[in-house]
Amino acid sequence: MDSSRAARTAVIVGAGIAGLTAATALARGGWQVEIVEISPAEATSGWGLCLTGPSLRALAGLRLADSCLAEGHGMTTVTHVDVTGEPAGRIQLPRLMGARRPAMAGIARPVLHRILHAEAARCGVVVHRGLTVVAVEQTENGRAGSGPSAPVRVRLTDGTVRQAGLVVAADGIGSSTRSLLGLDASVDYHGQMVWRALVPRPPWATGIHQFAGKAGTAGLVPLSGSLAYVFLTENGAGQSFLPNARLAPRLQQLLEPFPGRVEELRHLVAASRSVVRRPVRTTFLEGSWHRGNGVVIGDAAHAPAPQMAGGAALAIEDGLLLAEELGRHESVGEGLEAFTRRRLQRCRTLVETSVTIIGLEQAQRHHDAYALIDACHRQMAEPA
């Protein structure tokens, strides 16, 4: 690779939502992009996620919203049910894609990743599996597409070296690349474990249902015409490990105190072969998100708690807007500074709001949490 081509090359660490969307957006902007991903296979957990209005809006900017809506399940409402099993209100989410399009969509993670991988490949992005970055050397500050040499050298786990004009750390909340760039962020655990179980979608589940409990919250998110996932947030839990064989029985036990339709969900969980349990952790990178020609995006920069279902939206927006700001500025450094300025407060708001909702849930102040969720959805509906 000659030096002029190297200065227009991006190495992205992580083939998750942020990494794949950034790769596609950069490739469309004329960058030569490769992704290194430590996972040896394109495997994802068997449950799903919510593509909120901002997610769909950003995906529309990548011309991928229609594909996701076609394979997911469009929704407009969140129905809240109190601890007695009685309705406690309904949130009508903002329709950012127009009055005839759903406000949000549930989608299976493997489906979303397949769509993102296919588009990145179509744009010429190369994904190297089983590799990651172990060293980053900033050699100079260069201008995109010019300069005598590439500003960044990265060494991979197989000993090979890449010269690039940009390095993007999109390797998640525990990002090692963030540290290699000399940036640091604390990761906070909030005393909750979140459960997900892939189940058949009940006919009554056309939108999100959330059930308040005395010791946690539970709910159901449709993913397609036939699938949904049950979720449960367990309060006061330590970050302990449970073997796979114990996950479904334990989730059934945690769902026992909930009245009404949750009993039906318990029976669906009993037959599920895809149950996961994860700690609720958050992080936010204060100050600059870049060092030289390296930048941190997605959960590596700002990981909210799942209560706002906004992590995917922030990740997709990051990928789209990173390419946009780099295209607006002559130097990579100027583009990265503009990107951070544009993203900082919006991402901080979502992360901090999600943490506040955790506290409200733990204090059994569910109605206050519902109002805050509604207000934050409307705030996130503003242009990114």
C-alpha cells in the first residue's frame, strides 16, 4: 500500500453495530476500510433489540431502514402495566419516518447484523475475524487523502502492521483500543442483571409491554411476525455466573411474582433455548473522544443502560455522523473534533437518563420512570 492510499484508509476495531455502520458510511465517502474483530465467527446472541425512531432515521441515512423494517416488527406504542396487573398508561412514540411508518422496530440481533454485514461488504469493506489491535502508534497529524505518510500505525495480534489515516475504536464497553489511544473511561455496575429469552410472539403483543414488579421489571418486545423476546431486570443482583442449564429455570422463578399476562410468558420461557443474562453496566467517556487520528465510538464511548433502548441508536448515529464530519473537514483531526462536539451532550443525556431510570426502578417509582422515558424519547427525536 503506498502512502497516499494509506492516508485515506481506516482501520475499525469491532464488527458490532457501531463498527459496521461506521465502515459502510466511511466506505461510501471514499475511504478504504477494513475491520478487525476478535470474535472468530459471525455469531450473535439469540435475542433482539429495539430500533428506536433515531435508529431508523440514522439507518435511513445509510439506506438500510427499509431492510430492517421488512425483517423486523414495526411498533408505535409502549404499554405499561402496574404491579397489580392493571394498565398504567401507554406511550405513543414519535414517528420520525413519517405518519405511515412505525415509530420503532424490534429486530433479532442476528438479522440486524446480517443486514449490516451485507451492506458493508457491498461497499467493499473487508472484515478480518480472529484479530484485534494490540498497539497503536501515532506518527503525525495528516490530512485525509494527502500527506507523505499515514498518521497511524497499528499492530495486530497476528504480528502484521497496518498504516492508516484513521483508527476507530468500536470494540464495546470494555474497549481495549480506547486504552491504546490513551483514553480512559470508568465502567459502572448498577446492581441489576438483565435477562433476555427468545420466545414465540403471542398474538396480543403488537407493541412493547412492560410490567412493573415488586422486585424488578419485566416485559416483551416483538421481533417479527413469529418471534419476540421476554426481558426481565433483576434488582440487587451480584455479577455472578450461572451455567446455561440454570438460566431458563431461574428466569421462570423471577417471573413468578408478576400477575396477569406474565404467567403466559413464564410458560414460553420454559421452552426457550436462547436465554441470556448480562450485568447492567454503563460508561461515558468524558472530554475528547479522539487522540490524534484515533477515535472512540459506540459503547466504547457511551454505553447507556438498556432501560431507554437507545444504545443501538447512538451507535448507528455515530457511524453515520463520523463519516459526515470527516467529509466536511479538510483534516482528520478537525473532523474528529467536530464529531465529538456534535455527539457529546446528546450521548451524555441518554446515558445519564438511563442511570436515573435505574434508580427510579429500584425505588419502586415506576410512574416517575415512565414519565422520564417518554420525555427522553421525545428529546432523542430531535435531530442528531
